[in-house]
Amino acid sequence: AGISIDGVSTFGGGISNSGTISAGFNAIILNNVATFAGGITNSGLLAATTSNGIQLQSITSFSGIISNSGTISRPARILGMPTELTPLTNSRAVSQVSGETL
């Protein structure tokens, strides 16, 4: 993974990318995080070869938005949060993603 946050009770300040994050698996993955605050913002390139551009999994509390004005080369995958299917991604959180270049 390009950025991996795993098994953290609290993470604040969010994640922001304006350059390039390139990874063989997930470009950004949050897993088993009790409280994540600050959202995720991408205005650059998130490139994942085999899995997801952004993957959120087992997040108890997520505040902020996921905003994309750049490019995400693979789908965003959000597990364990209310999601809706879209033609641009496998799934994304309802009212959590802005921008359409996914």
C-alpha cells in the first residue's frame, strides 16, 4: 500500500495527496480504525495496480469527506459503511465522496 493506517484507535488530521501515490495493491487503505477524522482529499494521482485506489474497511467512526479532483486509477471500496453503487466505482459511501474523476 502507498498509505496504510491499520489498527489505530484514533487518527486525526485526514489524508491529503496532491502528487502521485503508486502502489502494487491499495494506494490508500484504512483498516480497523476506531475513529478517523479529517477526511481524504486527492488532487493528484492514486495508482494501484491490483486492488483499490482507496479502501476503507472496519472503520467505527469516519468524519469528513472523501474528495477527489484528481485521478484514481482503480475503484474506491468502502466496507462496513452505508454505500451506493455507481458507474464510476464499485461502491462509495452515500454523501461521502465528491468529485467525479474516479
